[in-house]
Amino acid sequence: MSAPTPDAASAEVCARVAAALPGTLAGAERRTVTPAAPTTAAWGDPPIVLRCGVPRPAALQPTSVLADVDGVSWFPEQLTAGSLFTTYGRQAYVEVAIPQDYQPATVLGELAAAVAADPRAGD
């Protein structure tokens, strides 16, 4: 898994998000990621993959439809075998790749508290 290289402000936010991540997500246990980095995390098999400090999604437009889950806005994108969700309106972009084996609303709901460690920002 490639680890993002966020700017200093986003790296601080990602450290707070990482510290708040759950050990279990949607019934899946947290697993080791390689290379180990404070900006990445994964759970289960197939893995749910979180990366913090990623660039703004190229497809994100002012007219994009967002999903709001427990006070966190997410920009959804369809993948071949699942979905990719990226936070919107936060200081750092957090993306979560969710395989089709999991319910996105459950995953995003369980991540809401950790993502809330990232303060809201203008986008």
C-alpha cells in the first residue's frame, strides 16, 4: 500500500486520526500494513484500507453529490469491486477503500469518531 506524504498541517491531523482509529471495523480486525506508516491503516480480508493526507480527488466538483454519515461528509466513487470514499470539508483528505464484502454505511459510521479528530475546514 502506498503511504501518502501530506504537508505538515495535514500530517498532524493524520496523527490525531490514526490515534483514534478502532481496532475492529465492521467486524474486521485491524491488520498490519506494509510499509508501516501513520497515514495508513487496514482491517479484514479483503482489506478495508484507510489513507490519510491524500490529494483532493480529481473527480470532486462543486456539484458532486456527497454522503453524510454521522456528521462526516464523504465523496463516493465506485470501484470495480467496492467503493472509495474521501472526506470533504476537513483539513486533511481521508480516503477509505471499502470492498463489496462490507456495508459502506457501517464502515463510515464506525470511522466517524476518528475522522472527527480532523477539524472542519473550508474546501
